[in-house]
Amino acid sequence: MSDPASLTSHHKVGWGDLLTGKNAIRSLALAGGVALHAINVYIATTILPSVVADIGGLDYYAWNTTLFVVASIIGSTLAVKLLRAAGPRKAYAISACVFALGTLICAMSPSMQILLVGRFIQGFGGGFMLALSYAMIRIVFPEVLWPRAMALISGMWGVATLVGPAVGGIFAELGEWRAAFWTVVPAALLFALMALFVLPDVRHEKEDTARLPFAQLTLLTLAVFAVSLGSISHEVIWNVIGISIAIVLIALMIRLDATSSKRLLPRGSFSFSQPLGPVIVTMSLLALTVTSVEVFIPLFLQVLHHQSPLVAGYLAALMGAGWTIGSIMSSGISSRRVRDVIIIGPLTSFAGMVLLFLLLPIASGGTYLELLPLCAGFVAVGCGVGMTWPHLLTRVLKVAPDDEKDLASTAITTVQLFSAGLGAAMAGMVTSLGGLTVPGGMAGTSSAAFWLFLSFGIGPLLGFLCASRIVKRW
């Protein structure tokens, strides 16, 4: 049998070539890091209601996602610098250790404020691991294995929807939410150790002099924090101030990026007169919709529908599962039907949001018959985004300027993560104003759910309008 580590394009490639020999342990290291990051996302979402019940901090509920995502953006952006400075082996090991440190702080947190520090460090290390896993595919594997390696790593998010809610839910039901974080620490350290032994120690001879768009990233980060800080207050004026500051900062970022020599996004990303603009906005709206509501679903299900942490975690994961199902179902369609899918996807998500708006805020006994329509809503929201997503990504690469194709590929992750962070921050603001903490309890939670789905149900509807523009310019 051929050595899988030295394949050429003349060899008929199969999954066995990626999952045998040295490639097997390297695949485990890279895919395992992404799986660890993804599983942690679902663990945190599942146990968060139990965390708040134990150490308080309901006002900062959405901050857990916001800080984690913002730190992930920073980490993923700096990953290339780390890779060039330390080489694949040490860069991956450092990333896993930073992630483990953040997880350790989360496990030992006596208050929500300390937990948020841990979540930020977690996100920073996780962002490193995510970006490095994709970046190292071309370093670790021969080119003929790149597509399968990409598919393996991307598939870890599907694995996370099964494992994450189980780990988080079981420990939450046992009243030991800290143990859910403790289980992640040794796994992260194991991957760090594995990286030191199995990944190559390749270094770039030339010094990396490329400048990163730090100014644009800083403005985006401050915009998310402005919304988050405004959400702490129950006074509408402070929420308005937070949103206003965020709008100004985003406008400054757009202006700066248009004139900077080191761009964050490709030319035309902010102009509806250019083919790229509507695609970027559609992606942002759809990603923002899912993230904004997904973080609060376990809380709503536990308080309003009397579900256990384990069941609530799995039901919330249906949205992520729907995203995966939609992507798989639409990935093989003919080119003639792509435009139809781009239109149908946002409408499917909108239908799911309408169903959740009508049913989720109404308290129930949580019977199977009462939960079934909610499950349909969760899947519809995720599936609508998923069926559109791969074609939007492909469209970005096709319509981006020829000299900025590489920038377009990295911009996809930036847009998705920023939308997720901003969505979580805005969701925290809406639920706070909706009564989640004042008056709180069953009535406050029901009101918060009502306003959350009413507000963010507009997202996929606006996405449909932008998608219509994409199709017209096809």
C-alpha cells in the first residue's frame, strides 16, 4: 500500500489515505481541535442556565457568547502570525494551552465576571485553533487530500451537536456544571501534547512583514462591546446610546477599510451597486439571526416549557443540526436551481422564526405534542440558512475582485464571527428590555422570548430581499 503521507495526484485517493498511517494521527490532531472548540460552544450554551442559577449574572447572559466570539475573531486573525512565528507544531500546542487555560478559569469561576474572563481566553485560543486547523491542511497533507481533510474538519461541527449537549446536559442535571468545563481541560492538553509529537515543525525562512487590519478589527470589536454595555442597563436611553455608538464605529470601519492598504474585506463588500455587497449583507443577516436566538433557547425551554438541561440542550442544537442538513441537501443541486435555493432559504428561516414567535413565548407543560412544532421551528430556521450558505460562500469567491480572492476566503470567517458576536449582543439588549431580569421569572422570560423572536424575525425577511437582489444580478 502507498504511504498516505506521500500521495500524488496519480494515486486514486480515498478516505483510507487520510485516516491511515501518519495522516491518521495528524487528522485526529487537527479535527480534534476543531471538535473541541465546537463541542465547548454547545456545552456552554447548554449549562448557562444552570450557571446563572448558581453564581448569578443573568444581566450578562449574552456576554458569554459575545466575548467568546469576539475573542475568536481576534485569535483567528492573529493565527497566521503565530503560525509563521512558531511553526505548526508549537503554534497548535500554544493555541490548545490557551484554550485550556480559559476553560480552567471557567471551571473555577466564583462569579459571572470571572467566568467572562475565562470565556474570552477560551475564545481567543479557540479562534487560534480554528484558523490553524484550516491553514495547516496545506502544510500537513498532500494536495490531493485537501478536499477530504476540509470535509473532515468541517464535519466536526455536526459531531459537536451530538456530544456538546450531552456533556453539558448531564452535568447540569447532576448540579455539577463546573465538571462540564473540567472534562474539556485534559482533552485540550492532550491535543497540545499530540501536536508537539505529530505535527511538522516547519518554519518560514522569511520574516512575516504583512500588516494586519488592526484598526478595522478594533472598531468592529468596540462596536460589539458598545451594544453589550448598553444592554446592561434597563433604561432605553442607554440602549439607544449603545446602538448609536456601534453604528458610528461600523461606519468608521467601512470608511477606513475603503481607503486602507491592508483591507479587512474585499472591495465592494459594502456597496449594493456592486455584486459582492448584497451577498455579504445576506450572509450577515442570516448568521446574525441564528446566533441571536440560539443562545437563549435552552433558557426559554427550561423556564417556559419545563425541560431538563439535557433535553433543552439537544432541542437547541436542532438549529445547528438543521443548518448542517440544509447544507448537505443543497450542496449537490444543479446550477439551474441555485438561484431558487438562495431565495427559498431565507423564506424557510422566516417561516421557522414566525412559528417560534407564536409558540415559544407561551408556557406549556412540555409534552411531546407541544414540543413537536417548536422542534420544526428550530430545524426550519437552521435549515433555511444552511441550504443557502454554501451557495453564498461560492458566490463570494466568484464575484470578489480577481486580485482579492484570498482576502475573500478569509473574509467569510470574519463576517460570520462578527455577525454572531453582534447578534448575541443585540439579543442580550432585546431580552433585557423585554423583561428577562426585570420583572424576571416566568412572565419576564415569556416577554423576553416574545420580543426576541419579533425583533430578529425581521432578519431572514431582510435576507430574502437582499437575496432577491443577488438573483437579479446573477
